[in-house]
Amino acid sequence: PKTSVDWDFNEQKKTLASLLAFLTEESRAECHVVILRALKIFSRNKSLLESAVSTEMLDELLKQAGISLDETARKGLSQDDETRILEAQRCLSNIYLQCHKAQDMALVNDTLPGVMAQMTKYKEYKISPPIISFDMKILFLITAQRTESRTVVVVEHQALSRLTASLELLLESAKVAQSALSDEQTGAMCDILKALFNLTCGYENKTCDK
């Protein structure tokens, strides 16, 4: 969808820069979710993103989303932490959907290795299905639009075995609870399967993990 902000382009660009500056300030931590929700509106504007996206923007959103090489980044999440992470993930998902420049940046920043690192802690940290789902959406968007990234995550980050383990985790959670899969669990599994589909296109040409 297009942004509903009917402002002059330069005003939108200045506002976006201000919001990002506020997001980096720890003193405004209580406002970060609201700031991210405002950023989410601007993240739907393709022309604005192509002009304004930067390494610093993506790095800050990755930090807010807990997408990091630090496997403890999502340890002990509170409900407020989960809300913040989801809003940051939504921003990243919009940006990677809309912005070709950002997709190129994703090949060299911590997005892909960060998602793969966090995947190893889904079980230990009891990461919720919605967060898993958005990790998968982000992985899907980049590997769908930048096919060269597929070999990297499959060969260097054992993506196929990690994605399979994530599917098994969701199924096991439902089994332990002795209940049917919830809508959130089902959605997360669908997003994992879409990511797996991307990574196994041309499977015969890859050297894969087990």
C-alpha cells in the first residue's frame, strides 16, 4: 500500500530522519514502539525509501528487531520487548519489499546472518510464532529478490537444517500442549515453508548441509 502521509517529499524525508534519530536515543526507549509505528507508515513509500534508506537506518532497525549475530539478543524478552521487535520487523519487511537499494544492502549487512543466528535460539528462548513468522518473511523477501543470497544462507549458515528444526519446534509445541496448531503457529510454519521453497529452487546445483 502507498503511504497515507500527504506531505511534501522533502518534509517526509526530514521527518523520517528525525524519527530515526529519536529511535537511536536510549532516553526515548519508552517511545520506541510509537516511533517504529510512525516509521512503518513511511516505510510503505517506495520513492521515499529509495532516496532515504541508509546503512545506518537498516542497522538501527535490525537492532530494534533483535536481528543480530549476538545469539543472546532476544534472551528474556518482556511483552514490551516483543511488541517493539514486531514493529521493527514490520518496518524491515516493508523496506525490503519496496526498496531495491535496501535489498542490495541486505547482502552485506547483518540481516541474513542475523536471522540465521537467532533461529538457533527459538527453542531455548521460547520465541513467539509472530516473531518467527516475520524473521521468515524477511528471509523470504531477500532470498526471493536477490537469488545470489540463497547459496550463502544454505552453505554458510546451514539454512535447510535450521528451517527444518524450526518447523519441528512449532509442531512439537502443539503436541506438548495437546492442542491443534494455533493460527499464529500455522502462519509461522507457512512462512518457513515459503523460505524453504526459495532456498531449494535449483537445489541440485548447491552443496547443502544435511
